[in-house]
Amino acid sequence: MNDSSPLIKAQLTFAEAIKQIPTPGKETVALENALHRICACDILAAMDSPPYPRAIVEGFLVNIADTLKASEKNPINFSIGPTVNPGDTTCPLPKVGSSVQTVTGAIVPQGDYAIVRPWDATIKADTFEITRAFSPGFFIESQACEHSQGEVLLKKGQRISPENIGLLASQGISEIEVCKKPEVSVFASGDEVIPHTQAFQAGKIYDCNSIMLSAEIQRIGGSPFTAGIQGDNFDSFKSALADACKRSQLILIAGGTAIGGRDFISDMIRELGELIIDGVQMKSGRPLIMGLIGNTPVVGVAGHPPEALRGFRLFAPIAMDILCGREVALPQDPGQISL
């Protein structure tokens, strides 16, 4: 690729055109249906995590003050008291010289306490002794050490991963607001093009672009709509394009960039809206076209399948990012997009 600059540019700059694309609408979805969706707003922690101090090992809960004078020469004994288990709503407070047995995950009191692990003590029937002091919070997970209530868990524009879903479920969050998936109408063009599901005919070629580009649209978060194969009839195609703009947030046209010496797709966009880019130097010529009909971006790519997908991946995702609600840094000119 020797030249990535547009050959013709209309009054609107590329960045100005992109800024006219409307931000996506919102919808509420169940958490189990939120994978790979885009957060429509910041999602805040509903509660502290963990919601209470808890033991992270099995052992004996003791007062720190009772351990301060412990040493090899001065072992200190503790009686083994009741047990606190996961699911218990309270934990008994260890009395002076006594302990509470803990199970991993059990609630423990806030304050100057520590958990003595069995191998940090010498156990004798219903007592144990220690030979060193322990610091506050030893093997205790403090309340809100992971997240505090009201803390931002996921940011607006963030794509939701399986890990994110697990995090939200741990907060008791069952549904969230996400950006609506943009509907993308996909056109194939050419009198010689036929659906890939039909019997082959001499002189024809199968439409592989529609299904390939639809798959790519799904991959990056859109909802593709197969708008059909349009023949080389300008008025009929223009009418179908105008109708598609009423129901779609993005239009993708594969092929038909120049028919009979006429810039077919470019002329349609000029008559219906604003042509922004009319040709970018690529291997198959200059097939990349971009325009705006109302607030609907229109992208025209080559009919040759490898170039069609390549052209889409180079330019359309910028519009898709905005339509999906993702953050995007806007180039000031299409020439700044690396090919």
C-alpha cells in the first residue's frame, strides 16, 4: 500500500462525520445474558466485599493483647473454645486466655484479633500454647478489602467478560444496563451475484460477502441484517438504501463501487446524504467509500472478499465502537488510519 489518503473528500471532515453518529440507546438485560455486551453506565458495588471480616484459614481466634509477651522462654497457653462456621451470623468474642475455633470463610469480629494456625501452636487436648506474638489481622480478611460499597466495578463503555459477570454476581447484581446492539444492514451488489444457498449458474458468483461480513459484525458487537443482493439498477438500489437507513444504525455495502464507468455507490450517497471518503488506495484499486445519510454511516467496500473484509476491519469499527458505546479516539483525518 503506497497511499492511504482519500482521493476525494466532501465538506465534512472524517472526524466531523464520525461525531455525528448518535450514541447508542440503552436496555436492561439479565446478568446471564450480558456476556460481551457494553456497559451503558458505570456499575457500582452494591455492598462491601467481603461484607464482613472473615477467617481465611482454619485455626484459633485470639486477642492480640494476650499474645504480646509470648516467646520461646515464655510460652502462653490458651483454652480452645467454641467453633464459628461459615454461615454463622456472629462470632463469639474470645475471652482473656481463651480462643474461638475458626473455619475458613467464617465471620470474625472487627478489632485487634488474629488467627493462630494449628502449626503455629502446640496443641494439648483442649488447650494450645504459642511462643511468639501475633499482629492484628493475621490471617483475617478485613471487610471491604476487595471493594467498598459504591466503588466503580465496571466502567461505562467496558466490554463485559466472564470474570466481570462473576464479580457482579458476587455482589447480588442480577441485571444491568447495557448499550443496545447496533443493527447493521449488509448489502451485496451486482447482477452477477446470487445467494450462496441457490444452485450455481454459469456466469454467476456466489455472495459470500454478506454472510462473512455479518459474522464479523456479530464478532464486534453488532446485530447484522442481510438486506439482500441489489442488482445494477441505480434507482432501485437507492430506494433500498434509503429504506435501510430508516431502520439501521450502520449500512455496509459490498461491491458495486463502480459500474459502467459510473461511481455507483458514491453517487447514491451523494444524492441521499454526504460523501466523506470516495476511494482509498488499496490492493484492489480504491474501493473504500464512506458517507453519512442523516445520522447513519454508510461504508462501501470492495466486492472481492478478502478486500471486503479488510476494508471493513480498517474503517467500519470506528463507527461500530461509537454505536456500541465503546470509547474511541477519533482520528482527525482518514489518512491517519494505518493501512
